[in-house]
Amino acid sequence: MSEFQPKILAILCNWCSYAGADLAGVSRIQYPPNIRVVRIPCSGRVDPLFIMKSLQSGFDGVLVSGCHPGDCHYLSGNYNARRKFAVLKPMLEYVGIEPERIQFSWVSAGEGERFAQVVSKVTEDLKRVGPAKRLVKGVA
Amino acid sequence: MVKMLRDTVRKLFDEKKVDMVIGWGEGTLPLSATPVFIENADEADTLIWDERCSNNLAVYLTKDKRHLVKSGKKIGIVVKGCDSRSLVLYAVENQIKRENLVVIGVTCDGVIDIKKVMKRTEGKEVLDLRIGDKDITVGGRGFETVVAKKEIISDFCLHCAHPDAPVHDLFIGQPRPANEKADVYKIVDDFEKLSADERWNSMVESYSKCVRCYACRNVCPSCYCNECFVDQNDPQWIGKSPEITDTLIFHMGRNMHVAGRCVECGACERACPADIDLLLLNKKIAKEISERFNYEAGLDIDEKPALASYCENEKQDFIMG
């Protein structure tokens, strides 16, 4: 049987990480094709429900990426996001969901190389953890 | 205690310091107290204060009672520690004006969880109730039991950090300092020691009892959105049937919405008809916020809720390096 290929939702902020992903593309840097990208105006736009809902609808993992602290286009969006994630991640872990499934990173528009590394890391982690079984509708 | 409370309220009316006082009165059943809205000094004698007064009275300033606040009346309100924290939260969130309130604190040793009493009487109807210092005598048709207060006090009260109103104008009795944090969050520490499988199975077992009546949300003083995310159809955040993943997302979503705003009154758990252990998830978030951001909801009127503020150089160990 072929190796497990995780399905990953990448929620990327318009100003930094999305541009970082674009740079990785135009620079022809190779990274795993496991991500599905959703572009959002700011990482502060991410509602914890987005993340729980995507796990429920069958994604094996969710990566949220925004601008580095201090670089937010809207000045404080990523700081507010950071506080939300600081509570969300431990909570999901607490109910028994593997911590690898919810990942956060800061990637700037100039860090195409880094974006590729982040996606590779998340993909490797999820291949190790295996397919999502918890919180998936119809499975558990 | 009760006499002091009634005298204080009477005095407030006589001095014209309040137009209305919200407190607890005798309920229709022996185990319950009911909220009363007093508009003159003569009615002060309907007030009671004991372990039955479990309602968080702060909810009567928001939700469908918002007109009380909008009328600009001076409102006196009798509060336990948790209720007073709700009032502070409302003031921080611009729902009420602090100067329009007269907050009357009462010393609280926890309130009765009726479900726990019913378990003790094996479901038999309680017709008679006598409250002593350490124990409570409940009687009914053909039985009488003496129960220690500690055994029928609500779980949230057993893990209460601030039993006495941290913010008040008047206080009946002597306010005591906050409880030790280690005791308050012990159940969370114990649950964290379990393996991920055990935690997940335990959560599924507990929450699969949920019938999604939303009583926890309706009774919650911090849940006063005009339209709750569970009632939205477009986008529909959670399915309408009591399916376990939807149920868990409802509870986790609600917990995220009240994260840093929850005053830990336990109204949700006492309202739950399915007897779900809501304390466990709730305390985890309170612990996380208290440890990370050194913040507890409803203690300081000048401090913003933890998730509505930020600090530039804070720990971000959960973010990929």
C-alpha cells in the first residue's frame, strides 16, 4: 500500500504567508503537495471554529500562518491571533487531539524557503501521526 | 445574615440610593430560591440568603432584561463572588455602567446543586428542608436524611477561587481573601496526567450524554450574544443533531467564546439536565489563561479580558520555531 498522504488545510494571511507561499512557487522550491490553501486577510481573522470545523470535515491537520509579531499589516491582528491560539491548542490537546494536527507559524513574504520548510515539517509530522480519527464526523 | 441583608436593603431604599434591588426570595419548592425584584422598602422582607440561592443574578442585567439597565434606574444587586465578577465583566464590556449599580456582597460558602441532592434522596421528592451550620436535613414522604453541606455543594463552588465578591459597595459579613490556585486547578492537573486516549474516551463518554438543549448557554452570564453561533444557519457552524463531534465543537466553541470571560459560577453545570461534567473543560481554559496571561475574569474593572488584549513579548512556545 502506498504511503499515507495527509490532507492539510493551510490558512495563510494575505500580506505575509500567502506571499511567502507565492515566492516559494515562483522560486520553484519543492515542497509536499499536501496542503490546500485558504487565503484570509489576517491571521487575526481565524476563528477557532474554522480550525475545529476543518478537523471535523476530514482534514488531517490545520496549519495557520501569519506575519511575524510586529509585522502585522493591521498592527495587532497576529498578536490577538496568538492569544486565541495559546488557548485553543492546549484545549484541543486536552480533549485528546494530537498536538501535531494544529500548527501555527509565522512566515514573512520574503521567506519562500522557510514556507517550504514549514509545510515539509507539518506534512512529516502528520505522516507520522497518521490519519485523523478524532473529532472527524462519521468516524468518532 | 438575612436580617442584616434586609436591613441594608431597607436602608438603601430609605436613603433613596436605589430604585430597585435584585436579590433572592423564597422559591415555590423547598430546594429552590427564586430571583426577586424589589421596588420599595416594604418588600425587603422577601429577601433570603442561604445555600439555595444558586442563580447568578447578574444575568438579569443583560439578555432579555436589558431594559432594566437601559432605563437608567439605580439598581442594587445582591451578589456572591461569581455574580460580582459577572458585573465587573459587564462593566468592562460596556454592558452596564458601574455607577448605576449598588453591589451588595454576601459571604458565600457555595450553593447547593439540586442534582446532587436528588442523587442522595434517590430521586424522591424533597418536601422539607432545614439548613444547619455544617449539614442540611432534607425530608419528604417517608424519609429524612442528613447530608453534609460539602457533599451537595456544586462542583464549581468546591473549586471556587473567589467566594466573596472582589468588587462591592456594601458587604454583609466579612469578605475573605481568594483561595489557593493549586486547589482550584487540581482536577485539571489530574486529568492532564491521563493518556490522550483516556482523555478522549472520557470526553466522548461525558459529552455523548448532551442532548443539546443549550441550557448551559442560556443560563450563562457571559453568553449574551444577540445571535449565538449555534443558531446561525449561514454559515452553519454545527449540525443540528446531537452527534458527538458537533456536540464537542459546540462545547469547545462555547468555551472559546467565554475564554477569559468565564467567571466560573457553575450555572451551566447546575442547569445541565444530562449531568455532564462541564467543570473539567471549563477549568482547563481558566487555568491556561491564568498561567499564561496572569488573568482572571471579573476581578479588575480597568483590565480588558485576556483574549481582547495582548502583550508584544509573550511566550509563544506553541508556535513553530
